[in-house]
Amino acid sequence: MVVMIFLIVTIPIAFISPTTGKMYDQPLIPLFYTAIAGISIIVIYSSYKERKQKQKDKLNRRTKK
């Protein structure tokens, strides 16, 4: 969750200078896309992990009968 917050905060930093508060003439596009990719990876991994846990729980319920 902490990493997700840092990635979300990174997106505006790619377009606005944190020291002056002004917009960059050339935005930091690699930083922006890296943050988007990181968020995507976290979301995909968490959904994968949740799906695996649900499958495991379902299997455990079936074997208890």
C-alpha cells in the first residue's frame, strides 16, 4: 500500500517541478510511464494473489465434507 501511494504521488511529479511548483517544458515521460507500470503490476499481482487464495479456500471447503 505504501508503494502504491508513492507511485500515485510520482505521477504529478513527472509534470510539475516539486521545488518550484512550475510545469516542466518537457515532462519526465519515463517517470510517468514507470509509475503507471508499477501501479498496473501491483493491481495485477494483488488480483492474482486474491484469485489463488479463493481457489485454495474453495478447495478446502470441498475437502471438509
